[in-house]
Amino acid sequence: MPELHPDKEVRSAQNLPPPKVGRVMVLVKRGPTESIGRTCFRHEVPILEEIFGEGNVSEITDTDPDGRRLMKYAIRAKGPVIFSEDEDEDGNVTPTPKHYDPSEDPREEYNRLGQVYGMHNEVNLTVVEKVYGPFREGRFTAAVMGGRVGGKVQRKLSVDDISTMKGSEIQQKLAEMDIEYDPTASVKSLRSQLIGALE
């Protein structure tokens, strides 16, 4: 992956178009008295849930009571900025800033998350592999691409599929379908809403 640069080094990149993969702000409850706000790609939310426990990661919206306070402390950028090296006809290389987009190379993103989140505490797998399975199975690519792989929509979800989904995965699916949901609703309630929407 090209070298990542902190936002302060790429002020000129602030007006770049956002990546195709959506970023969300989340509140991560790390303990009884500690919560942090952060911004991540949507497909990272299930990984955070695996690390901190289901129910300890919630998406922050403008309507959340403490959302405005957390907005100040979370990263509000469109994502990390990379410099791609574009070569012109004369062989001159010009570094061009752009936002890192996981959809351009899901394999690279899978490897990046393996390095960022490391090994799982209980099993001999990286956290990303524990959550999404081996890369070759395609579940990670489908999550990064928003349910689309190679331009085709993945197979329709069944009730059995939904019964094994985590809360954040159901919220993501509802968001993809442009269906409003209560971010504080129970997983059972979200499952019912998704099943109803698919029927």
C-alpha cells in the first residue's frame, strides 16, 4: 500500500472526493468508565465488536445526545490520504494525493486490517479472519463493496442468515437499503425490522 500521510501534511487534499467505501463515526465503550469516539470504515465495525464485545460499539449520529461533543474528538476526515505516483509520457513521476479507498483493492485492505487489529485473543487467527473468514471466501470483499462483488449483488439474505448477524451488520444492511432504524434498538428488534423489509 502507498505510504499514508497524516492529515496535517496534506491540507491541500481536504477537498478531494471521498472514497466509495463509507466511513462512520462510532462510540467504543472500552470499560465501565471509558468510551472513545473514532471514525472507521463501515466494514471495520464488526471487527471492533469482536474486540470490545457486541453492544459496546454504537454508531454516532447527529441526533445522538452526546454526538456533537464526540464529533470534536473523533477523526472527521474522509479517510487516510495516500499519494499515488502517476507517470507521464516523459517518465516524470508526480505524486498525486487521494483518499485511500479500500474498494480499489479489498485484498490490500484485508491485509491492512490484519496488521492494525492483530491476532485474536482466543483463537490463532487475526481478528479480521475471525470475523470475516479467509479472504478467498469473499465475505470480506462483499462487506467492503457494500454487498456487491464484480458488479453483481450477492445472493439474497435468508431468515437463517439474518438470525446469525450481529447488530452492526443488520444496521449496515438497513442503511444500504435506505431504511431508517433506531440505533439504540435491540438486535432482536433490528432483526425483525430487516426480515420485514426483505419480505
